[in-house]
Amino acid sequence: MIDWLPEDLPPKFPHTDSALTDPNANGLLAAGGRLTPEWLLHAYQQGIFPWYDKESPILWWSPAPRMILTPTSFRLGRSLNKAMRRQNYTITCNQAFSAVIHQCSLPRDKQADTWITDEMKFAYLRMHINGLAMSAEYWDEDGHLAGGLYGIRVGTAFYGESMFSRASNASKITFAHFAKALFESGIDLIDCQMHTDHLAGFGAEEVDRDDFERRISTAILADSAPIAGVIASNKVINDARR
């Protein structure tokens, strides 16, 4: 059983040690509460995040182990480096948050629905207005939004939430440039939540709950520099660069 969080009381989560460890619900901690900036900030400061569908109440998660990317583990593979040189694109930050989260919310291939509900989109738009949610955008050579990602920054921690791609390698290229920009701004860790081969390819590694929570307890009290505008731009000049 998990705790029910009354929405008419201030945000208070159970200790993360009580999260379920069942493989089918790894990290499920509590249900209920609200998706206000106050609730969300309180959650992320403890490494807790919401994830649910429109048929469920709000569900809060704290999985273990936790997948994280750090400045020292971050790397780019040769194939991605090649793709980054061969494509025409511009990568920006916080230039189209609403469009990015909308694209992320669209059902993926072979999926009938999405976990990014209208309620979730509205909540993160409010977080963006409050300066806590960030987006990165991939613009193709014609100026179309063809990839991107969004997440929450608290102190020197960035919590990645979702990404989308409408062009080859667009989300990977966006993440590569954005992660570099985050680390250069003073971010100490990027929370990738759970293991995927995609993120492992960037050097993300699993850490246990104690290690993860020790890291974020320090990160949320620190400061990082703002990121805005154009992060990177690449224009393929001729075939010699291929």
C-alpha cells in the first residue's frame, strides 16, 4: 500500500525508503496531492517526480537505483559526433517551451495515449513561468521545430522529463548540446530517472538511493548560471565535411 496525499494540506511526502520495489512499480511512493508549483518544487527537492495517465490519480515516484549523468561521466559516441557534423540545425534554450511540451505529449509510435496529460502540461508551463522548468529546441535548416526536451532545474540539478524527435537524431543532438551547456552553467548532475540504453550511451550511470539523495541534497542548495538563446548552430558547407 502507498500513502494518499490530501490535496487540501501543504505538500508532505513519505520517506522515499517506503517506495515500492516491485519490478512492475519500482519507485511508486504515493498518490494524490496537487500539481502546483509548490507541490512540484517540494517533490523535486527530494528527487520525487509525478508520472501517471489520465485514468489514474496523481502518482509520485522515487525509483532506485537512479540513472544520472554528471560532468565527468558525460561523453559523445563517434556516430553521434558524425551526425552532429553532418546535419544543418540550430539548438536553442527556452525559446519554445510550450511547443516542446506539446510535441512531447503526443502519443509515440504504437501508443494509444500519453502520460503528459493536459493537467501535466499546464503544471509545467506554470513551472516554466516561475523560472524552474526549461526547454531545449532543435530547429532544422528551414526553421521548423524538429526536436527538443524539457525538464526542471533546481539549484545545480536538472531533472530531465521528456524529449521528442521529428528528424533523424534530433533529440540526441539536442540533448548532447544542452547537457554540455548545463554542465558549463554549473549543473552537477542530470537526473535521467531510470536506465535506458539511449542515456547510457551518453555516459549516464546508475547510483543507489543514498548516493542519489546525498548528491541532490547538496545540489538544491547551490546556484547555477542561466542559459538562454542559441546554444549551438551547425551548417553543412560542403561534402568535404561528411
